[in-house]
Amino acid sequence: GTVTAFYMNSDTDTIRDELDFEFLGNRTGQPYTVQTNIYTQGKGNREQRVNLWFDPAAEFHTYSILWNHNHTVFYVDDVPIRVFKNNGARGIPYPKSQAMGVYSTLWEADDWATRGGHEKIDWSKAPFYTYYKDFDVEGCPVPGSANCVSNAANWWEGANYKALSAIEARRYRWVRLNHMIYDYCTDKPRFPV
């Protein structure tokens, strides 16, 4: 029922942009679930859930978000687990007009987080902790140069980062086939259109 979240947020109250990594906890002995979500122009509900193929509490792993003008890619140990393409030309909102900071939280969500709310928090095990190390952020500083965001020389806008490589695409397919357990795009009861 506890959620550990690592996320980027525009820190606005009305029309926020946000990119979420949320660890939804687990039942002892069961896989850990990571949920990603994307808010753009104040609207979220773009969740995807993946069961990790390892125990993230056993040792440190690398979690990263590549966010550029072409797509947003969520990685676990250099394996892409989520790709959200910039389809703004097709009328699909994409987070591109607001700066975002990086945040982390640990919060109570036992009404939905672990096994759909069936697994409640065992408060006798409190306090709860989350640990991070080797934290690295690369991007345009805010406030900073107004033309940094549109600078094509930024490494994250380079040719190698416009799309997944062949190896990344193969790993991404593997995750989707073997570890994805929820995708808002296929949730017809929730999103009939």
C-alpha cells in the first residue's frame, strides 16, 4: 500500500506537466510493480504498469527518464519500459512548454496501489524508507538561457535519441510482451474512445 515515487513536475497548480515513476509495493514474494504516468496540460490518466523482473529492494538499480522534443522514454537499467511519442501534430498533448523539477515522495495509497487495493499497509513495519544514490540531472537550468530548450546541440536532442535503437526496441518489445500488466490504451471500460 505504500508508493515510492520519483517524478518530474512543472510545480504548477492548474495545468501541470508531470512524468512519474511510481513503485506500487508488492505482496511478499510477488513481483514489484512500477507504474509510469504522464500528465500534460493538466491531464493524467496515462498509466502503464510493469512487473519488474528483479527485486528492486535487494540492490540499487538505475531508473531514468529521457525527455526530449521527440519522445519521453522511461528506462530501468537501460531497458526501455515505456515510450510516449510526441504526437502533437496529431492533436495529442505532449509535455513540452513547461520546465520541470525532480521530486521524490513516499506516500500511503493502500486503497489502490498494491494489488488493486487488496494489500493494505502493515503499519507495524513503519517507519518506511526509500533510498537513492548517484543522482544525476542533465538538462537546461531554470532560470537559464531562453534558447537552451531549442538548442539542437543538446545531447538529448541528438540523432541517437530521436528514436529507440534496434537493441532498445527489442528490449522494449520483451518488456511489453512479458512484464506489462496494464496499459491505459487498452483499458476499454475506463476509456471507451
